[in-house]
Amino acid sequence: MTTPGLRSLIRSIADNPRPSIQDGLLLVSVMLVGALLALQYNLFWFSAELSEPQRKVSLAEAMALTVLLALCVCAFAVRRLREVRYEAARRAVTRSQMRQLRTMASHDPLTGLANRRELDSALAAAIASSASGQEHAFFLIDLNGFKSINDLFGHAMGDRVLQAVAGRFQSAARPSDLLARLGGDEFALLSYDVDRDTAHAIGQRMMATLDSEIRVGGRSHEPGASIGVALIPQNGSTPDEIIHHADIAMYRAKSEDKTALVFFEPPAAIN
């Protein structure tokens, strides 16, 4: 047996003491039976007194006992190694299931984007990092004209349009940013380390993804997007405050055009 195999066997014995004790008792029982047979037939101490034919029979019996003992040892080792492989496979399955559960808990099942829970955590971290001078931007995106898609073509078609929109938004977002779906036709984007001008450029790219029609199921759809932007830390010190201010800006965008981008401005700064 190779050294790694021996280590696996020892680890398996330590991890499974009860089955190991049972197998050990079985081995001891076999060895005792072999010893009793040897004593009964004087296989070792009185072999010199046996005739040549008797000695040959005794040797055959000894060899049979040795083979039996070897088979028992092999069976013990094989069982332990199988348990090691089974335990490793079980742990791998458990880790995979845990990863899937974590993904389900933090991602939207329809689009695969981050969900509200993941976004809240990222927002809290972004706000905390702003204490060291970093600036970020939060975009709240609401699709325009999406309700009519659901009403005319059904929710299955609407879901496919949402998946297509999510794909376009992902292509426009930076790899370092967090894109999320909050529910329904509402999306959000958290862009890290940006000033107002950079945030404006990112917002323009997001809107531009909807300039061309979305063709799904043999039909063309042209949803627009109203985008509200809140800057961090200028426009809030908590996730709820940032989202609320972006929501205010987003509703102002809805009143302007089918596709518009509006930054949040405190009421005192509005003319």
C-alpha cells in the first residue's frame, strides 16, 4: 500500500472508530481461529514428528490460513478506503450544495444578478469605505413600458425580456461594479470609485443599451429606462437613505422622458 493510501487508511480509522473496532474484532477472531487450528493439529511445534504426507497437508492448511488472514486484512483496508472516498464525495456534495444555497440567497433566480440582500450588504460596505475618502455612485433603474409587455404577451415573455435587459446592462457595467435586480422591472447598479462625471458616463452607457429594440419570441420590444443616481457619501449615510434618494431622482427622470438620467439634488438646491 502506498504512503498516501496508508495515511488515508489511518485517517479513516480515526474518523470511524466504531466500524474500525468491529473490523478489528473480526480480524482478531480470525487470527484466534487460525491459532486454535494450528494448536489442534500441531502445525508448528510438532511438525518434525509428522510424516512427509502429513507435513504437506499441514503446510497447505497453514498456507490456507495465511491466505484467509491476508484476505481479511485486504477486505479491512478496502472497506476503510471506500469509506474515505465516500466521505470525500459526501463532503464535496455538501460543499456544492452550500455554495448553491449561498448563491440562491444572494442572487435573483430569473436573471442571475445580485438581489436586494446582496445589494444592501454591498451598499453598507461602500458607505463605510467612503470614510477613507472614496466616492461611489448608486443607480436605481426602472424600465418604462414593461407593464404593457406583460399585459399583451404574458409574464413568460416578460421574463425573457427582463433576462435580455439584464444581459445588456451587464455588458455596459464595469466588471468591478455590482448589478442587481430588486424585483419586477427594477434594477440597481453600484459603481465604485467614481466621481459625478464618471457616474454620468456610466449612466449614459446603461441607457444606450436600450436604444436598439429587444427581439424575443419573434417579437420586437422597446422598453426605456428611467435612472436615478445618488452619490456616496454626498447623498446619504445609510443604505436606506441612498436608495430613497436614488428613488426620488428616478421618479423625476420618469417625468422627463421615456429614457432619462437624473442625479439626486437636495430640495434646497432645486431652483
